[in-house]
Amino acid sequence: METARATLGEWGLFLILLTVGSLAIIATTVAPHRRKTQEFRARAAQLEAEVEQLDAENARLEAEIAAIGTDPFIVERELRRRTGFLRPGEHRFAAVTPPAAPAGETGDGTDTAGDGE
């Protein structure tokens, strides 16, 4: 009977060690994969947001292309804006701001420094 108990005790110890070892192997292999999975999911979410943004930009550009094809004044407006195109007989006017007066002068010959000289 003692040999049977020893055999059961050895088998019990073997099963416990086998279970602990299996759990250790599972824990060391699953944990890094879980972290990688979370990183991949976060990256996928970023890419989905970028795709949505690019889809919106694409829709805007497609609408602009459609407008260019149907509105003859858009081409002229863009040409005028980008190149300064003028029709015959048109004149360009430019607003010029006067240069700033040096410190202490008002531009009318008076001194604002307050020393009276």
C-alpha cells in the first residue's frame, strides 16, 4: 500500500509541476502578444481616423473639380488670383502703406521726445 501512495504522491507532484510549468509558459507567451495586439488596435484606430480625414479631403477636392468643370468663372477667378491676369482695359491698383516714422518723430516735424529741442 505504501508503494501505491508514493506513486500517487509522485504523480500528484508531477501534475502540479506540469500545471505550474504550463501556466508559466502560457503567461510568458500570451502577455507579450496581448500587448502587441493592443498596440496594433491603437494603430488601426489611428489609421482609420486618417482614412476618414483623407476621404473628407478627397470629397472636397472632387467637389472642387466638379465645380471647375461646370462654372466658367472659377477658372478665370483662379487664373486672376494665382497669376494676376488682367483683361484688356483693366488696371491693377495696389494699396501702399506709408513707411513708419522713426521713433520720437510724428512725421509733421514736431518732436515727441518731450525735451523741447
